[in-house]
Amino acid sequence: MHHFTPNGGISGVLVLAESHVSIHTWPERAYAALDLFMCGDADPYRALPVLRAAFRPTTVTLSENKRGLIP
């Protein structure tokens, strides 16, 4: 986790066995970007209610990028 001054923004990464979560915030713009990367049977959509409750955003923009798919 890295804290930026003087605006109070943060950048952080949580590395898991086959996954990661990253966050970057810009408090001066009331904006946060999160990346949830999960492999296997993990369902990143299950994290959305928890993140919405924690951050209480007015707007959520979601995009899904499937990586490493084997046809």
C-alpha cells in the first residue's frame, strides 16, 4: 500500500495464490479504480456487494476482461 500526500490518495495491491486485487484512488476527484483478477472457480462478482457497502459509490462502471482463455 502506498499513500500519497497531500491529497490522501492510495495505491495498493493484494496478491493471492491465483488472484489479485488492486486499488488506486484520487480523492480530489472522488474516484477509485479497482481491479479484481481471479482464476479457477472464484467469482469476482461476489465481491461487488461488499465493495459497494464499503465505498458507497454514487456510480459504478464495470468491465470484464477474460484473460488466458483456452478455446
